[in-house]
Amino acid sequence: MGHGEFGRLYMYATVASALCLPLVGRVVDVMPVHRVIVLVMPVFAGAALLAGTAPTLLGISTGIGSTLFGVLWPEIYGVANLGAVRSIAEAVGVFATAAGPGLTGTLIDLGISLPTQMIFYGGYCLLGTAAMMIVSTQLQRRD
């Protein structure tokens, strides 16, 4: 799949993300987010691995992430310092969003195709799954 086709398919990812938001919001209203995130981190990995062929999965993972991380911070850190925690998380997110296209473009220029980059991103998400399993276990002990 060429880069142009990938860009056109991004519309489907956006629609899937928007449709997913209310569902995930309802789920985190009835379940602790640290348990939910362990279940959905593999969706992030799958989205990365299948991004070229399943753009809606990428959108679903975006919708899940935008809802879950907003709820995760108060569950982990409490609400006393929520502004500081969220500001740091948002700053990291903005930096990553700004750095992403340049890094991706540089890697493409070096001969590392976008599908290959997505495989590495999928592996990164699997490492994130393992980390969230550890965090979830610690939070369950705290409950």
C-alpha cells in the first residue's frame, strides 16, 4: 500500500475513532480503567501491525486511548495534583505528535517503509501492554 492510499484510508480511522468514544466512556464508567487498559493495549498493537490493511482498527485504538488516558491519571495519581499530571502527559503527547511526522519521514528517507515502522510500533505497544499489566496489578493491590 502506498503512502497516498494510507492517507486516504485515514478517513475511516477517524470515523471509527468517533464512534468508539461513547462506548469506551461507558465501559470506564463501570470498570476500573487500569483493568480496561490491559485489555485494550493489544488493540493498539494490532492497530499498528495492521494499520495498512485495517485503518478502522487504528481509529478504534485512537478513540480508546483518548478516553482511557483521561480517566487513568486520576485513578493512578488521585485528583489532588491532577492538573500537573495532565499537563505533563499533554506536553509529552504534543511533543510526540510534533516529532512523529519528522521521525517517520526521516525513517522513510532512510529506506524504512511505513509498514515496517508500524511493525516496530506494534512491538512497542506490546511492551506497553506488559508495563500496564504491572501497573494494573499494583493498582489492584491498592484497591
